[in-house]
Amino acid sequence: MNDDSSETNNLSRRGFLKTSGLALGAAGLATATSAEAAPWLSLGRNLIAKKEVVLFQGDSITDAGRSRDKDKSGTPNNQPGLGNGYAWLAAAELLVDRPDDGLRIFNRGISGHKVFQLADRWQADCLDLKPNLLSILIGVNDIWHSLDPKLAYKGTVEIYERDFHALLARTKQALPKVKLVICEPFVLRCGAVNDKWFPLFDQYRAAAKRVAESQHATFVPYQTMFDEAVKYAPPEHWAGDGVHPSPAGASLMAYFWLKAVSGKR
């Protein structure tokens, strides 16, 4: 027997899951319309103009199995080179929605990387591409590798924040007009993620937000998004190991990334 409140909850659940792409077919996010599920997402102006270069940067979550061979040619908008995760889903939506705008979209995420490793390859994998919009998701390895004694990584949240600030200062010096999108690092409490991650992980999240604010960057609050998502499906549904998103999790990420950079409900 259903009362009014349970029916309302069911409708809310269906609306949220629709934005995750679970009810969508091959068109991916193209038919997702509900943004009421995200009152926590600040929407500004459209950040991507015609003929611009969009670059996704980060670790394995961004990498998502992208082909390095396809990247060597420097060809934008190439599905193997864009991987199989949120970057590809977001790029596909942009290219379908704006076929005549001449957008050039690249993915240069590399699995396992931390902020200092982004810095080591930044000239070739960022500055030489001259992005107009640069989106960075980095941080989970900065804590994860410090928790694994076999890796002997001695990073701290202070090092993460310092290196992140330095990376963006270097970027702004080379590309003073670049538009920045900083994505919040996130984890879900399942798989590899256990209690030893907390409360330290929340300090990394806070550091990423401070970095975004200091650079007047658009901030995509992915942890808040997934905290909302687990009200409707278990953590394993969105990221089986607690770190790497499933297709549903990647779809949800792409949807809200697009909302953050498009300025549209």
C-alpha cells in the first residue's frame, strides 16, 4: 500500500536516476532534462564558445581507457582518444548539440597520476594544446597512494594544495585567458574505500575547493553529487571499487559537468 509520501519519493528517485543515464539508450545524456535534483550545483554563463579547445585532465577517472595511439596524431574529438568515461560522454553531448561550432576536445588524463605528475607533463599535455577551457579532476591518488605502504608515497594534503596552486599559476601565466573548471575529488564508501580514508579525504576535497575559489574557477561538486546518488542506488552501483565510476556513475558525472559549464538548467 502506497501513501502520498512514498509515491513522491518514488517520483524523486525516478527523476534522479533519469539524469544518471540509467533510463537512456545509445543517445546517452541527450534526453536527460531534470536538473531539479541538483540544487547544490551553481550555474553560471556558458563557458564554451565557438571554435574553442576543451581539455580534460586528471587521473584514471578521466583517462578511462583512452587510446594513446589515437592521441599521437593530435586529432580532437576522437572517441578512442577521449576514452570511455565522463570526458567522452560530455564531449559527445557537446559535439552532438553543437555540430557547427568547431569545438576541439581532448582528453589527457593518465591513470595513477597525482598533481606533481600532471606538472611533469604539463607543457606537452596542456600548454601546447592551448585550451580555452581546461577541466581538471585530480586528488584521489594523492590520498590513496599515501595510504598504501607498498607505494611509499609521502604526500600530504598540504603538498596537494601547494602543488595544485603552483600548477594553475603556471597555467595562467602561459594561458592568461584560460577558463578553469576544477572538479571535486570523490570516493564512495565501498570497494577499496574504507574508514581509514576519513576524515583525511574531506580535507583533500576542501583543498580542491579552496584552489578553485582562489582561481575563480568553476567548481563541480562531485562528492556532493554522489552523496545524493547513494540515496537512490547503493555505492557499488555508481563505482564498484569506490573510486572508478561505473557507466552510470560516469554518465552522472558528464551530465552535471555539462550543467556546470553550460549555464543551463
